[in-house]
Amino acid sequence: AQSVAQPEDQVNVAEGNPLTVKCTYSVSGNPYLFWYVQYPNRGLQFLLKYITGDNLVKGSYGFEAEFNKSQTSFHLKKPSALVSDSALYFCAVRDRATDSWGKLQFGAGTQVVVTP
Amino acid sequence: NAGVTQTPKFRVLKTGQSMTLLCAQDMNHEYMYWYRQDPGMGLRLIHYSVGEGTTAKGEVPDGYNVSRLKKQNFLLGLESAAPSQTSVYFCASSLQEMNTEAFFGQGTRLTVV
């Protein structure tokens, strides 16, 4: 069975500082990994994904994520956070080798608060 | 191009009432999903579909039924609503390739009193 864990309910960071949002996963095969962002009263918006190849993935709004197979992690990063980055961030996974073909599973989400 | 549209956006139900939430997508996507979002619980998968006429259970399927009679529509039904089903419901869709991202609707806020 596939699962996703986001160990931090909330991350607080000052504007201009680096931002990291953690995600670990568990799959039986190789994963497809995704990050989404949700602003208040809105649906989720896609940020970036890891498919294969380069372990550092670049996405929208200056975000990037690093895939680490040995640690089964896919942490989201931004070198310099903005107040407008304050939102709820979700990590998600699909398992390539699964009897639940197509299933897309999300973590519990991490609230990011960027203070001026 | 509307993307993923959910109907209705808000609804209040009395315990025991039934209702159907409609999700429609115009992107010719094969995969469609229904999630519920509750504070501290993240997005939990209720049911999903990998193609017209097929459905599968997710993490929290009890109390819900779904149908995918047409490729563009994915219906979520509550036969007898309970207060525990008070939540925000999101529909999503994606292409059938596993490496593609999902597109989300704006959500339906359901309150069961």
C-alpha cells in the first residue's frame, strides 16, 4: 500500500529565509511524486512533480523539490520565502507498481506561514 | 476551457437526507477522483475511477457511492447523510498516464445538521 507523510503541521519562516516543507513516502514500487498548494477557499494547484531522472525538480513560483530514494523523501524547498507563499502545501504519490492503478494519495498537508 | 467544475458549491443537508455531488471535466481525462478535506486530516480519497464505467474504493468509502457513466462526469452520492460527512469535497481529474498531475475543482462545502 502507498502512503505519504508530512511530519510538520505548520512551518513558520521569516520572509527572505529559506523554506523547506518535508514529505516522506512509502510505495511498493517506484513512485511518482507531486507537490500541490492550496490557498484559502480554493482548490489545489499543481506545483511540481518527480517522474524520473534528475533528483532536483524545479517547479512554479520558484519552488523546487529534491527526491531522495534512500530516505524515501521528496522535500519541497524555496531559497527565499515570500509572504505570498503562505498557504497549505500537500505532497502526493502514485505507485508505479501497484494493484491500485491510478490511485493518487495525499499527505495531511503542511501550513506554511511566512512573516514579514 | 472550464477544467473541473463541481456542483453545487455549498449545501446544507439534514441528517438522513440524500444528495449527489456532480463533477464535470472537459479535458478528456481518464482518471477522476473524489476527496474530502477535513482540518488536520488532509485530503482523504473517497473513491476514484480510471475510466468510464469503472470505479474503485479509496481510503474512506463508507457512506458514499459513485458512478462514472460518462467519461466527463463523476458523481458522488450520499444516500443517508450523517454529521460526520460534514466536510469540503474536492473532485480532481488527470490523464491516464501515471506521471501526469491532477487538476482540481473549487470544492463543495457540505454541512450536515
